[in-house]
Amino acid sequence: MAEKIQKTANLFSRMWRDYLHPYWARISLALFFLVLEGSTLGLLSWMLKPLFDRVFVGGDSDAIWWVGGVIFGLFLLRAATFVINRSLMTSVSLAVSTTMQTDMLRHVMTLDGAFFQKNPPGAMIERVQGDSIAVQGVWSTFISGMGRDIVSLVSLFGVAIAVDPEWTLAALIGAPLLILPMVMVQRYIRRKMRQNRQNASQRATRLDEVLHGINAVKLNRMEDYQAGRFAQIVDRIRIGQIKMSAIGATVPALVDVVTGLGFMGVLWLGGAEVMSGERTVGDFMSFFTAMALAFQPLRRLGTLAGTWQTAAASLERIYEILDMRPTITSGPRREAPPDTTIRLEDVHLSYDNHPVLNGLTFTAEAGQTTALVGPSGAGKSTVFNLLTRMVDPASGSITLGGVPLAEFDLATLRDQFSTVSQDAALFDETLRENILLGHAEDEPRLRAAIEAAHVADFVDPLPYGLDTPAGPRGSALSGGQRQRVAIARAILRDAPVLLLDEATSALDAQSERLVQQALDGLSVGRTTLVIAHRLSTIRQADKIIVLEAGRVVEEGSHDQLMEKGGAYAALVRLQFGEE
């Protein structure tokens, strides 16, 4: 138990250091006003003694003005401090939440590809958004508890003790009954909240999968099936929340029971003393009001155990991500390589113990076009991932301009490559933003890029031109148009190495012709690596490398390989017929 308490305390200590500390002045000011607000309850209960003894019982008409004025002033003070507190706490709460979300996204984008294979987008959306929102208001709840509710209880019990210590002891006789339930509730809520956060991640993942695959869902008539799977997840969340709500209400309910026992004890003990004349009506009303006003702060403090564990479960998930470190890190070299000759030497790589590359060795000469061909699973796309260090090899050497890739700063290395793939990744932004990708706009260069990529052919007639939205994942464009936008990006990027991954495989004849023209122009003067299943598109390549089972089985020009009559010639015959 002590270990769990220490772990939770460490989480909130990190949260203070990482996110709350910059706002310490604002939090301190809010805490000051919370203390003022909390202290007014004790003063209000204390003012009931002169109200009853001097005004109602004693008949002192002059006292009603100053007693009423003080009570009214206390209510004004409570109203003012409440508004100030709420404004300060909300501003800090939202600032912390947005900073936390931004930090998580920024950190997640540094992690390796393996991380994203194990964590689907929906789950990460829930981590970045859901968990940070779950934590958003919890610290303000604790500050309120420490500042307002604890001060309120101290002032109210101070009044109660000042009136009669024995009555106070009688009112608190059932308090020890709360200890064991609070411990049990904390354990239960911590466990159930973590399960609920995991279920919420599954819910977000299922939504992401269905909405991104909506065409497949409709074509395969999977609506009922997907709705059923989603219903199972949200039912688990609903049941979990009901259980947490019921268990979380246990402590406040027990506070009610303990408070009721206390009131019975005070009525039995104090009522007799008032009726006998030993104590005044003002004494009893001041004490009774103090205990009644302590009722709500006690209930709020009773819920802190559940609130603490709810936030702790989300904080654990947040720091679980923030503590992850990428295995692919930058090297020291920030200068571009002397040339763009690419060399792979005895490269091995496996995915989940399944070998993909088995001693791959080849050279792509600077300024030339090298084509990679072979059956699916031969390792062609893996080569591109290795060159851009999306993954690192298990063994072997990969160099660019004679410099090992691991020695380059990642930003410097990736600046050397432009990639055009069969699945052009477009964002739900304007065409202009999809081409610029966050870089400063240079209108003449941008115009030259869209002309060279044949983007102008379909953009210029549009009412909004380049400011036309591309739609989710570029859904407002055809396949050929998306490819041409990707080529315009590559032209604007002007990187010395061009990687083409099946860039024309899914296009119709007319789109393929336009895209191929743009690619031919883009390849001039660049080191180009091409992955192609349509062998007609690589006949003019300077070198063709044939891969099988992660190793090179042939290399040479088209004519040379056809003369050999080996693996490449077999692929050509398979694709184009015997002739």
C-alpha cells in the first residue's frame, strides 16, 4: 500500500515539476482566495451566536444592524473569492491540459515505427486527448480541497471546539469508520479506471478503423457487425463507469451516516444542557450551524480518494508514453554527404523473427536511376525504410556518399530524400498546404512545381485553386491527382535522392502517362531508386537489381538481363507473354 501511495505521489510530483510549476504565482494567488473563501464559513457560524443571544433572545435591536452587516459582508466576500478562484483555476487548468497534449503529440512523433505498429491511431488519440482531459481538473480539485475545504473544516471545527469540546467529540464519534472504506475505494477505483481508459482507447481505435474504412464496410455489408463490436466496447465502458460511480459514492455516503450519528450525539448531549439553561440557544445554533456547514466540505474531501486514483491512472498512461525513448537517434553529422552514392553491404533485417533481408548488397550510383524488382516480400520497400532510417538493420553497413547513415543527424539525412509512393499521404488541408508541408511559401517556385507535376492541369480550373481542400486523406482528389500532388511536393523539396515506390501502379493509362512524364523530369540529375511492378516503366533504368528472399540474385541493364535469360527475363515473360 505504501509503495502505491509513493508511486502516486511521485506522479503528481512530476506533474507539478513538468506542468504546474510555471504557474506557481497564479496558483498561489488562487490558493490565497480559496483560504479566504473557506474561512468565511467559520465566521458565518460564529456570527449566529450574537444573532440569537443578543437579537432574537436578548431583544437588542441595535445589534441587528452590525450583526446583519457582518453576515452580508461575509456573503459578498464569498461571492467575490469564488469568481476569482474559478477564473484563475480554469485558466491554469486549460493551459496545463493544452501544454500536456502538445508535449505528448510532439514526443509521440519522435518514436520509432515499431511503436506505431503496436499502438493504433485511435488508441493514441485517446492517450493524447482523453487521458490529459481526465487529469485536467484533478489538481485544481486538490488545491480547492487543501485551500478551501480544509480551511473551512478547520475554521468550523474551531468554532465548534470554542463552543463546546465535548459536543465536538460527540459529533466526530463515527469518524474512524471512514478509514477502511477509503482505502478499499482507492484500490478499486485505480484498477477500474485503468481498465476504463484501456476500453476508451479501444473505442477510439474502433471508430478510427470504421470511419477510415467506411467504403469497405459498406461494400461488404459490415454495418451490423461493426456496430455490434462497437456496442460491446461501449457497454464495457458503461458498466465500468456505473461500478466506479457506485463505489466512488460509498465514502460520501458514509460521511452522511457518520455525520448523522454525530448530530444525534450532539442533540442528545447538547439539547439537555440548553433546556436546563446551562448553555444558550446561541451556543447551540452556532455549534449546530458549524457542523451543518462542515457537511459539504466533508463530502467533497471524501470524494478526493476516488478523484486521486482516477487522475493517477491517467497520469500513469501519460508518463508511460512520455518515458518511452526512440531507438533510432540522430548522429553528430549535420553536413550533407559529399555525393549521393548509396551502398548496402551484407545487410540483414528481420520483423518479429521473420527474416526480410538476408545479406543484401548492392550499389546505387550517384546521378543514376536504379530499379528494384522482384516478387512481393522480397524486401524492396524495406530498402527505402532503411535508407530514411525509419528502421535500422540488425547487421551490415549502409552508407550515403561513403558516410554511414547512423552518423547523420536525422533531419540532415531525411533532407536528402524525396519520396513518391503508390499511397500518397495527403492531409485534410488545402492543396497549397499539402504541397508546402509547413515550409515557407515561394510563389514562383511553387508555381513551377505544380506546372512540372501537371497539378496545374486540374487545379487552375477550380474556383479556389490551390486553396481547395483536399478532403480527408485526399478523398476529394482522384488517385492520379493525389500522385501529382505528391510529385509537386518532391519537386519543391528538391532533394538530391528520389525514392519512387510503385508511384504509377494504381493509375489509369492517361494518369500514368502524365505522372510518368512528371517523374521523368523529376529524376533528371538525381540519384533515383525505383520500385516497380510494371516492368515497362523501368526499361531505361541505368541499373536493374532483382531481389529474391531479401538478397540480390541479378543486376544489370534491361538488355543485359534479358540476354542472361535468368530471373529478370522470367519476370518479363510472365508479365508480357513469351514474345
